[in-house]
Amino acid sequence: MAAFATLIPVGLVLGLLMFGSYGTHRPPAATPGRVVPVALLALLLGPLTAASLGFVGWMAAMFVLLAATLMVAVLRNPPLQS
């Protein structure tokens, strides 16, 4: 039951990444076709992962996912200025 508490931070982060307005990112319209996959991914990465791995395993998985996302963001080349 406590695993459902992980749904809030995961859902918030995924929702802000998809539908937030930051930098040059223009958020898409929140249609059911875009909200449902985000909600399913939040459910998969939140309570289901926490229930199967335990809280410490869930935290380790989130750390690895965050580190991989940060690595991809840092290693991306900026667009060429002409």
C-alpha cells in the first residue's frame, strides 16, 4: 500500500517533463492520447517498481534512471549556429 506513495513524485516529474513549459520547450496539448501513456508510465515506474524491488531498490532504480537522463542531456550537442 505504501508503494502507491511513489506515484505522486513520479507522476509529477513525468507530467512536468511532458506538459511543462520551460526553456524553448513548448508543451503539447493535453489530449487523452498523450495523458494516458504518461499515466501508465508513472504507474509502471512508481508503485509497480516499488512493489517489486522494494523501496531501496526503487530508489536505486530512480537514481540510475536520473543519471542516464542527465548523461544524455549533458552529452547532447548544441545546435550549430550559422
